Amino acid sequence: MSKLPKQYRFVDLSDYGRGSARLISNILQNTSVTPIHVTSWFIVAGLAAIVCMMCNYYISAAFFLILKSVLDAADGELSRIKNTPSYTGRYYDSIADIILNLLFLITISYLTSGTYLFLFLAFIGIQLQGTLYNYYYVILRNNVAGDTTSRIFEDHIPNALHGESQQTVNILYKIYNALYIVFDKTIYLLDKGAVNSKPFPKWFMTLLSTFGLGFHLLIMAIFLVFGWIELIIPFFVYSSIFILVFIAIRKVFLK
């Protein structure tokens, strides 16, 4: 089930695992497995990737990074198939993502004797890239009557949906907000007017999808397979320059 009406769907380069995610969610549809369980599975896959990197099993690490990406798509897909949207799952997923991203980069920096400065810049860069992509994607979904589980502005605790605890939502929101507020506010300040834009064209969203987490993990996996682990952190540092390029394109051509 897509997050967008048919006429607004674009080729999402970060969503290459969607087919496998749908297969997994279809298998799990009539079981007791919940989207929260699947999110927990992708955490295990991410940790397995880190262990493999530490043991210099880079091809195995690449496999687990891709598996993590597929399971990251499968939890949301299962939620839609079972019609069990939840803020608990949305925040749990995002919290797990940012922590794993940091752990991936710390591991890579350690193995390549990288500097703390480049580690910091790569982490900030990845998070700002992902935030920009999510910001524009959520705006698009909200503007064209798409999926609305994610909000354009996460500026207050939402009311719990059916089947979830308000207390759990409150706790996870506060953790989510503490981890993401700097990135969310930075991107908003850089492009406040995006919320009033016409629906973004497909070509723009496809290019921007290279900032999605799935594509980040794919890049890491490819570099690991070819033994280019020392290039991963510099790649994310320098590719972050394109954040300003995408924002400039939006402001000038996509008002």
C-alpha cells in the first residue's frame, strides 16, 4: 500500500527493499507478529552489521545493512496491511534509526582511524539529509491526501491511536523530540516556505530520495563490498553540500 495517491508516486531510490518488505508483511499478515516486532528485528540486523564490520566481514556486514533496510520498510508495510497505524511504532522506528546511524559511523570511524571531526560532520550530514527528504516527503503526502501518520511538524505530543498507550506515546515522543529537534528545526529554518509549495514533481522527489536512509545504507553496503570502508565517512560529509542545492532548487523553481 503506497503512501501517495497513484498520480503522485515517484521512483524512490531509497525504497529498493519495498518488494521484499511487502512479501515479508504478507507472510506476517495473519500472524501475531506486530510492526513493533519487525522494528526490533531491524535493530538486531543493524547490530549484526556492526559485529560483522568489527570482525572485518564486510560482505556479511553489507548483507545485514540491506536486511535492516528491508525490515525498516516491512514494519510500516505490515502496519498498513493490518491497518494498525501507531505513533508508538513511528517514534520507536525513528529512535532506532538515529541510534543505529550513529553506531554505524562510530564503528566505521574506529576501523578507519578517522577523526572525531569527520565523524561528527558525517553524522550531522546524514541526519540533515534524511530530515530534508522526510520534510519534503511528508509535506507532499499531506498536501495530496496521502498517508498522514507522520506529521510535518512534530511540535506536540499526539493523541494515542486505537490500541496504543498514551503514556508510551508520551515517553517515545519526548525521546524522539530530544534526538531530532535540532535537525527538524534546522531544515525548517532553511526552508520555511516549503509547506506552501505546490506538490513537488516526481523527478525532484526521485533525486531527493538519494537522501533517504535506505539509500544511505545501500551506499555503505556497496562501499563495504568493494573494500572502500575508508571512503564512507568522507562521502557523507561532502555529499551534504547538496542539501543546499536541493533547497535552492525548491525555492527558485518549485514555489
